Amino acid sequence: MDEIKEVSLEMKDYIVSSGAETLSWCMQCGLCTNLCPWRLVPGEISEAFNIRKMQRLGQLGLEGFEDENVLFACATCGMCLVNCPRKVEIIDNVRSMRNTTVAAGFLPANLRPIAGSLHANGNPWSGAHEKRAEWQEGLNIPAFSDDTEYLLYVCCTSCFDTRSQKIAKSIVNLLQKAGVSFGVLTAEENCCGETIRKLGDEELFQKLAESNIKLFNGKGVKKIITTSPHCLYAFKKDYPELGGNYEVVHYAELLGDLLKQGKISFSTELAKKVTFHDPCYLGRHNQVYDPQRELLKAVPGVEFVELGRNKEKSLCCAGGGGRVWAEAPMGERFGELRITDAVDKQADILVTACPYCIAMLDDACAGLEKGDVLKVMEMSELLNASL
Amino acid sequence: MDKKTGVYICTGCGIGESLDIEGLSKVATKEGKVPVCKSHPFFCGPEGVALIKSDIENEGVNTVVIAGCSSRVNYDVFDFGPSLLMERANIREQVIWCHPANDEDTQMMAEDALRMSLAKAAHIQLPEAYQGQNMVKTILVVGGGLSGITAALEAAKAGYETVVVEKSPVLGGWMNSLFKQAPLKFPYDSPEDVDIASRVKELEAQSGVKIYTNAEIKEIAGAPGMFDVTINQNGNTIQERIGSVILATGAVPYDPTKLEQLGYGKYANVVTATQMEEIASKGKIVRPADGKEVQSIAFIQCAGSRDPEHLPYCSVECCVESLKQATYLKEQNPEAAVYIFNKDMRTPGQNERLYKRVQQDGAIFVRGEISEISEDDDKNLIIQSKDVLTGSTISTEGVDMVVLATGMVPTTAFGESLVAKAEDSEEVEATEPKVEEILKSNLLNLAYRQGPEMPTLKYGFADSHFICFPYETRRTGIYAAGSVRAPMDAASSIEDATGAAMKAIQCNELTAIGNAVHPRVGDMSFPDFAMSRCTQCKRCTVECPFGAINEDDKFNPLPNPTRCRRCGICMGACPERIISFKNYSVPMIGNMIKAIEVPEEDEEKPRIVIFACENDAYPALDMAGINHLSYNAWVRVIPVRCLGSMNIVWIADTLSKGIDGILLLGCKHGDDYQCHFVKGSELAGIRLGKVAETLNRLDLESDRVRMEQLSIMDYDQIPAMIDGFAERLEELGPNPYKGF
């Protein structure tokens, strides 16, 4: 006879009290598991991780979900969330179940330096806090003040990662060309905390968020432009409950509006077949689909093609939910499927609008050795080149 | 009636282009000596209809034969009133739409169709409606629970005198035992106060309703429109004349003492759902063993249900009842732990909303088989169960109380079986149809030769034509409603009772004008018995699926025309062929067979007669035509009211005429029968089994007669069915009786 597992209502109640308020709503239909991108790849994690079962273990307070390959597999792409017939807040449930382990001090080894750097430096990339604004040298960006309309909040990744810094610079240039009134507080900012919250370190998230809110409120910030959809998510959805209420836009939304108003236009021809990968946090989580497409189509010479799975059905790059720091073996990376999608469409350039997506897709493109046929670009880079 | 026949050959819809109309006309005028024969390109148009009308009015035509489309279409256009005999020769769907145009075989087929129609028209007579003595339209409702009250209210509100008989002292039935009722109103997510008292009040205030409580039915004699009902109330006998009856005696919970494996009777804190209602009605939910307030509870669904050892079926409402009871406890203590162990949660109708609400309140649902229920020293119960969703066996912390959600057993499932008795006394031949399962459950006490109650279906539920016509039963004018018919919840019972009231009303109205009820609504014919030739063999009384034929004192069959459904099964059963309808009889079909032209052997044109059930097979043949499927042109189709009306003599008539083969197309039979008359196709099969032996003895291969089950959806299989049979006949060679 099988081992008999003891139901623990105490454990269940602890998970629920950590934020999994809709855990019991789940009727275990399994649609989430079938829509999960992990079903599209083989391997150990794919076999271990079943989001339906993970929630079931949570409902009964049973052991078995703490395994790293189970608990930290979810990339929080939201494919299950938007399709759940019971409207279960699946990502909140994942976050809360992670919290029960992380709060007890059991963060997986690969994530410890990340949390440590966030504590010490206010960014996950082990960059010294004083170097946060180094990339801005020579760009003449004013500090945010009463005279500037927007605060430009630049993602930690684009502050410290040399590849990603290009994105920040391109965005700055585009905003300046379009005459947007904005300033920065980069040197004083901390990480938005979106990802560490998804990883279950609620305490650390609160610390980061509170310091940012204090800074923003103190400076009188009303409107924020983000470079990353993840920061957009944090400011829009996580901060209000902590007292941070701002009008937040992703740069693509703002540029889209400016394009319509004729305040920005593109003149350098780019005779390429271009496709777009919808970042989960821009698309499914924030419902921004059109501005990117309008901007790309406004570039002379661009032939825009859609990927097979696009918009609401976009496939995750695997960079969310802390997976950007996880090591998945070749052949098990969602990014590879995305590169293949773009190559199948015979696109010359795969554009996206998220620093995590860029990191994941760059890796996948290099791993698959498709660099000769496909170029991965952040949207701001492409737009900047055709100004 | 002196017949003057007019034949009207329509040349529209491609008929004129496909057939030699002049040749066809000669069948009527030369062979049939018909005085009036006309053709028109559009008989169903105003001009065509006017032409026929004019002949009826000016030429004295009183028998009309229209050769054209199927009788299943344009019947309203060609309705010239009840004093006219109407016959349709189907040369469109079943001839020109499935056979090549201007082809010798197609022409022969059309001519035979007309010959058969002429033979039929020559034979039939106008039916006269049956009028019984002292007919009434009062509706009797047996059982005063939710279904009975609903049915009675619906009937009374529609203007029918209604009599309600309830055996207990008060109306309300099962609903009286509830603390709250499952939601019947939007938003369907929380229990409601039981509203049965207001329904009882409404019924008591309703005019035209007579209520007998503390009363039982002693006897129901007679037939629809004229039932004589004897009611016993507190020892007093009351007589009522009744038109139609609704059986709404409901169901009772399964006996929990049989569920010791789930701890019932063994552990004090294991109770049934019924007991849970009592506990909740008393106020605070406390457990029976020690009066401790319940903080945690486990509901065990399918307690004895969907279990071959107990009740093999799902009782439909137990899941909803447990969800409802879970809210009782959550109301008392929102922090209370609720487990619901289930095989599957089944929440029909709007009850998914209640399910969702209980989920959202935090109940734990465990799907899987219970392996053990045990008790700890504090009389808490520990449940061990498979959890299918994690694939493991789990064990709960001790819970204060366990509630067993037991299923329902219909009141018709109790009582001594008539069948068992029959089996003891005589060997039942395998070639006989399965005897109806009737238990002496003391509900209706019918004075019927066939037994005192409704026939029951699987698991003892009262009769229903459950596949096709759930409200129909095998006892004309008696309709089962609510949980006596099938497991159902309150919302479904209300619907079901309303439906049954409608059927009872239809029965009253149709019976009053001498019309048949479903499925031959509008049919005024009924069987005549040439009693002087009866041999008292009892075939008709036994085979009538509707118990229409009793026996008189001298053991002669005693037909009850208002119980009759006009299927003709008695006519098919009778070996002396003494039973016939004015417009449907053994010789009528015999004459149709004789009308078919059978070519000589050397012409190599074999002939096949198809006896097709009018309800499914004949429409399926039409469907094949509509879809222009083509099949062998040797066939000649004779529609029959039901394959069960097939008299064996037709087989002999057909084969002795030199026709090479016979194909019988009837409905699906067996447990999930689709026969409109329940037993017809099955009986035809049994009769055929007996004829095979005789055929072999006469040197006629029994393969020459084949029976197939065909539903209207299977029309696409018709070509293969017919062509396959024709191939087999070719192998057998010509009928040796050809030319005799």
C-alpha cells in the first residue's frame, strides 16, 4: 500500500494567509497545466512541474511542492491565469507557496546572490549602487523635478548589463527626439521588486517598494515611464496597496501615442522582414498589444509579420518569475521555440520590448546558431536606428 | 361508402422529366379502372390544390390518391377534411430522387408504388372516432410532495378538476424534512428557506382541487377518460371518476444500515444527510455522541451510490444537498473545516454556482475512493481516501462528524415482483419477449390484467420512454413525474411535474374526441376484434405494450379503446387475424403485396418488399432520397405503423407471390429501445425467429427474410443495407415460387 500522506489544514491556512486567497477556488480541471509552456519542452523540470498538482498539494497542505523543480519552475507568464475558468489567481498562489519556503530561509542556491545583491545594492545584478547611473554619462538627462512631467524609471537590467544599457540609451534618445519632458532619479532608485516578489520574498519586496515609494512621493512623481514591462507591472499592480499611486506607462505606449500625434516619425528606410515577440508582462499582464505594432509598421521599408502564437497567445521567453536567473539546459528553453517561430516566418529581425526577453532570446538565438539569419533587437533600438 | 377515386400524378420536382407519366397514368386508368386521373406540374400549388378540390366538389371524388412527394410532407396542403380518404404514392423521395431518370427499373418502381396505393385506397375505410360512456377530464395526482403539488397546481390552473391523494397526514412530502432547500432562484449560490409550505397553501386555496390526505389508492379500474378510482381515506372508501393520472410518489433515501463500511451504526458521529437536516433544524450543529459543537465535518458522497453492491446509479441531488449542508456549518462557523469526499461532483442545472461558492468558502474536495473510516479516542473520525488529483492516499486529521450522502430509491422499487413468481411456476422461453417488471408496490393498484402498477425500468424507476419521449409511459393516460421516474432534484421535479400535467391534459383532450395520444396523435382508428373467431390464445393481451387489452369473464380479449395507442401490435400478434383497423389491416397490406408486379424469372428482375416502420425507417428512406443516395431498384416499400404490427402471414403472402426477399426495417430495441411503441420491433424480431424454421421446412431459405434496426440518423447506411441484401438474394437465386 502507498504511503499515507497526512492532510495539514494548518499548512493550507498558512499558504492562504500568505496571499493565496483563491487557492480553494481551483476545481482541478487542469486547463492550466495543459496551457503551461512547460508542456512544450522535454526534461526534468517539465516532468516535475505540474501547476494543477502544485495547487492541489497546497489545497491539502501536503508535502511535495517544496522541490525546487516544482516550486520555482513557474515563469509567471500568465497563460493559465487568463484562461482559468474559475478565475483562480494562479500566480498569487505560486507566489504564496514560494513565500512559505522562502520566508523560512530556504531560497534556492542560485537565487541567494540575487537576494543578497537586492538587499545590499538595491539591484539583483551585483552592481554597486553608486554605479547605477553610470550609463547616463554624456546623455544630458535632467534630474526629475517639478519641471519635468515624467519620471523615466530604468530597469536594473538596463542600468548594469552592458547589452541592456543600449536599450536605455535608445529610449532616452527617442524620448528626447519626441520632445518628452522627463527626468531621472536613477542614482537614488532601487529595483522595482517585481521579480523578487514573484520569487516569494515578500519582505524584501516590501523593503524595496517602500524605499522607492518614499523617493517618488518625496520628489512629487506623478507619471512614470518604464523601460521594462516588469517594472510597469510592479508600479501599476503592486505599489498602490503600499501607497504608491502613479500614472505608469511603458515606453512603447507613450511612443505609440506620440506617433499618432505626429510628434515622432521615422525616416531611415529599413527593408527587412520584422516580427514581434509579445512579452508576457506587456501583453497578457498589461494588455498592451497595438502600439508596438503601429510603431514598427511606421518604419519605412519594414515588412511586418506576426508570429504564429502572438498577442494573448504569445509564448513566454521563460524569463519571468525569477527564471531569468535559472539555468535550463539547452533543448528545454522556451526562448529556443520562439527563435524557431521567428525563423519559420522567415523574419530577418525578431523585435521585443523587454530586457528579460532580450536576454533570453539572445541566448536562445546564439544557442541555436541562428545569428546569421535572425537578429534579436529591442524595439527602441530598431526605432532609434530609423529616426 | 361508395368510393370514387381520383388519381393525381404530380410532375413537379423532377418527376415529369424522370418518368413516363402516360405509362404511369395507364396504371390508374387501364389497370385500376380509376374514373379520374390527372397530372399537373405543381399539385401542391394553389392551382393544383384547386383542381383536386374541384373534382371533390363537382365530380364526387371521395378517395384521393396523390402520386408525388412523400406523405411526410405537404400533408397540410393536401388536407381535404376528415370525410375524404387520402392516400399518397411516394414516387419522389423513394423513387426518382434515388434512382436514374427515364430508366425501365425506375418506371416499374413508380408504377408499383401507384399500384400499391390504389390497392390500399380500395381497401381502406373512414375511421369513426370512439366515444366512451360518461367521460371526464379530471386529473388524479397520486402523491402530495413537491412533484405532486406542482402537477396538481399546474393542472388546476389550466382549468382541470384535480384530485390529490397523499398517504401521510400532510402535504409536502420529502421537502418537509429539510432545514433549507437548495437554491431555486438567482443567484443560485446559497440555500433558501424551504418554500413547500407556501406551495401547499397555494394548492389548498386553488379552486377545483380536491385533496385527500391519510389516503391511499385502493384500485384504479377503467381506461383514460373513464378511470374509476377507489380511494381509501382513514378506512372510508371514496369513488372518483378520473380522466388521467399522474404518479408522483417520489423516492426514499437508501437504507443506511447497509453502509457499515462507512461507519454507519458503528460510530456515533456518522450520520446520514437526512439526520443532518434534523440536526441543523434544531439550531446549533452539534454531534450526536456528546453534543460537542461541530468544528470540522466530512461529507461522503455516493454513500452506497454508483456502487454495484448498493445503488448502481447516480441519485443526482446528493452532491447538491451536501454542498447545501456545508453552508450550514460555514454559516455557524466560517473557520470550520469542511471536506467533501466524492467520486465526481455532479451539480446539474444552476447548482454549479453553489458548488463554486462552497469552493470559494474554502471547502476541501477530495475525489477518490474511501479506503477507511476510523474513530479516535475522542470519537473524532479519521478518513482515509485516495486523492486522485495527487495520485496518493491521504488521511485527514480527526473530524467531528461524518455525513453520508445517501442516494434515492424510487417508491416503485418496493414490493413483491410479479415476474419472479412467473419464473418459479413455468420456464420462460428465450424466444418470448422479456416480461415487464412490475412490483406490487401498492401505489396505483391498477385493475389491469398486466399487473397492478406501472412497469418499471432498470433499478425500479417507474416507466418512461426515456430515450425519446421521457414523459411517455406504457400505461396510456398515466404519467410518472418527479423522483419516482428518475433521480432528480427539486428544480427538475418541478419541471417534470409540469410536463406530466401537460401530458395528462393532452390525454384528456384527445381521448374526449376519440383521438389517439402520442405518438399517433390525431389517429381516430382503433382495433376491431372479430370476436366470433377468437381462439382465446391471449397473444394480443400479452403483447400489447400498453396493457390496453383486458380479459372478460369468459377469457375473451376485452379491448379498452382509450388505452390503445393504435400501433397495431395486437394485429400483428393475432394468429387468427381477427384484429383490424378501418384504415389498416392484414388484408389491406396483403392486397398491397398482391398489387406488386413480379416479373418472370427469365427477366432477371428480382423483387424485394421492404416493410418499413413509419416512425423511423420510412423517414430514413425519405432522407436517403432527399440526399440523392442511390440503392437497388428491386425494392418496393410498404409502410407499417410499427414493425410490431407485422403479421406473419404477410411473409407467406410475399414469398408465395414469388417475391424474392423481404427486408424488415424497424427501430432499435433492447434496453435503450427507440421503438415508439416500446416493444414493436423486438416483437417483430421474435416472430421472425419463429418463421425462419417454417421457411427452411418449405425449402425457402430463411435468409430471404432479413430484419435490420434503423434510426432516422442512419439513412446513410440504407444503400449498403439494401444492396447487401440484394447481393445475398442473387446468391440464393430466384424464389422457387415465382410464377406459381
